[in-house]
Amino acid sequence: MLKKIFNKLLRHIELHLAFNRLRIWKTIYVNFRTLPFHIAWKLPIYIYGPTRLYSLAGNIEIKGPIRRGMIMLGRDLGLFSAQHKSSMLFLDYNTKIVFSGPCRFDIGYAIRLTNNAIAEFGKYTRFGSGTQIIGDHHIKIGDYTGVAYNSCFMDSNLHFTVNIESGMVKNKAGEVIVGKYNWIACGSIIRKGTVTKEYTIVASRSLLNKDYTKQEGSFRHWRKSCKNHRYQPQTNFLQSNRGQFDPILQNRESFRKTLDTRRISECLLFVITMSQRKIKRTLSFLVQTGFDIKKLKLFFNSNVICSRNTIITGTTFKGRNRIFPNSRIIDCHIGEYSYIGFNCAFYKTYIGSYCSIAGNVNSGLGIHPTSKFISTHPAFLWNTSDLLNYSFHQGTVPLYPPYKFCRGGNYPYRQ
């Protein structure tokens, strides 16, 4: 009995120490930076854990009753992943987040809104760890929707594509509309054009990119069972205590003018710090390259940026390229303006101009002959003395080419 009580006590202590702590100063800054004063002083948004605030130039709107800590960003309550990276908020100019009620994001979330995008989150929505909200137009998620970890919502392709035969260029952005009471499993990707109806279940690692409201299926019985949902409507705190807040509501226009003045001063401060950012950018580039002489020569001669932990051997660059960290480029040709993402491996690959390659892409991998040789072990095909400290083939010329040769083409641009 004593052991059981002691074990339970230690469990509570371990959970308390493992949870992300509330970041008080960032909580205060985010509330007063993005909300009107009469709402910000109540601190409805709580920031937990390491969070990078890249830009808060947009706005946040909260509909319904305002309660302290009703919106939790970075609160690790799911316990599906450990804290391994920081969360991020990037709200560009004229973007907006609309919360219709309480909402929770787990650790490692990323919210990125650009190009006047609007993201709407219904009441009592919850998002697992590693969730990404990448908005370029309009994302709307209905009430009581649950999203599991490592899911991604994108309403834009981020790049325009052209039909070479017809010359048609389609719009890169669209809407994402997720209905109420949806259940989206882990690793799902919700792309532009997605529309789901209420009470939809999305399986793990699914890709959604069209209108699913026309799909057949009835959810009538589930809808009846959800009438007695455990989430009950909250009382309007502002209306019930209106007498206390009448002076604030009457002086709302003066508070808005104060906020406009504060934003103008922030814009002036941004202009002053531009030169400092250029210096910091140069220093950060030197740190990224690890002060490698070969990489610095590539940058100054061909405007090629090779990040830290990249391996470049026997590769020709045509100029204005970018190689992201932890990538290996061996005996390749890379055309102008092409870039390669994180954790890539390319061997004997011809890459044309204007190519956009994401992370974790491999090309030109090793091949194993099975028709001419008894064993596929490399020691029988080429000299592996330096690599394995033994070899059955002592010649300098391999008996079989170790790598495939991959060749791509340039984009046939037409005016």
C-alpha cells in the first residue's frame, strides 16, 4: 500500500517537471501585441515552452466570452512526443487568426500566415504536437474538431505551376474548410480545396485535397448522440460583469488610436534595425558554412550557399544555388537557381535549372548486380580496402559501376 502511494506521488512529480512551463513574458507580449487592450489585459492567450515569435504584425480576434488562459499554445497535454524543437508564430501584415472559443495547441506547433491569410479556429478545437498551419488564403476549422500529432494544413502550393502545352497557370492558393466534430488522425495532410462535412473521420497519414461533402454517407445517429456533448456553452462573462467594463468599452476608440501609434513606432524601429539585420545575416551565413574555405569560395565565385554539415565532392554548380544542412552532393551537376533541401543524398545526378527539391530526397543510389555475379557484396566488385579494411577485388577499376546515373532536364520556359 505504501509503495502504491509513493509510486503515485512520484508520477505526479514527474509529470509536473516534464510539462512545458508557462512563459510569462512572452504571454504578456503576445496578448498586448495582437489584441485590443480591453481584451489583452485579461491574458486569454497562454504561451508554453520555447516559442519563436518571428512576426506578430497580424491580428488575433477572439469571439465569445473571454477567459484567462482559454487559448493554450504549446501546452503538452497529449504526451505523444518529447520536446525536441521550439514552436513558432509568424503572422505577416494584414493576416488574422480568429478564435471562436477555447483552443489548444500541443508542443512543436507552427502557425505561419502570409498574404492577407485568415485562419479560423472553432471553439474547443485541439491540435496535437507538431501540427502545422500554413496559410496563404483561408483556413477554417469547425467547432469541437480534434487533430492528432504531426498533421499539416496548407491552403496553398506556395509555387505557381504552368501547363506547358496550354500555357495555363492555375491559382496556387485555395480554401480549406473543415467541418464541425471532425476527427483527423496523425500524420494527415490537408491541402487546398479540401471541404469536409460534419462528423468526418480522417484516417492516419491521409491526403485530402478535394470537396468531400458530396460523398455518400449518413451520420444521423452520431449527431443524435453528440447532442449531450460534455462541452456545455459558457456564460458570457463580459455581459454578466458589464458594469465593471463600461469605462473601457466607452474609451475603445482611444485605445485603438494608442495601438495605431504603437504600431507606427514599431515600423520606424524596423527601418532603423535593417542595417543591423544585414550584419547579423552575414555573420549567420559564416556560422552556417562553418567557416569552411571551400564553401566560402563557392559563395563568392558562384553565389552558392552550402550550409553546415553538408558534404560536397566533385560537383559542378552553375550559380545561385542553395544546399541545406545534412545533405550530401557527390559527382553531380546542379543548374542555375536550383536548391536542395535538408537530409538529401545525390550521387551522379544531373539536376537542371530552377529545380525545387524538398528534404529527405535520395537519387542515384547504389545498385547491386545479380545476373553476372554470385554475391552483391561490394568487396567482390571494387576495391574496399580503405573502407572496410579488406577486399577481394584488388584492381583500381570497379568490375561494375557502383551508382546509377540520373539525369534531369531544364524547365522549357516560354514567353
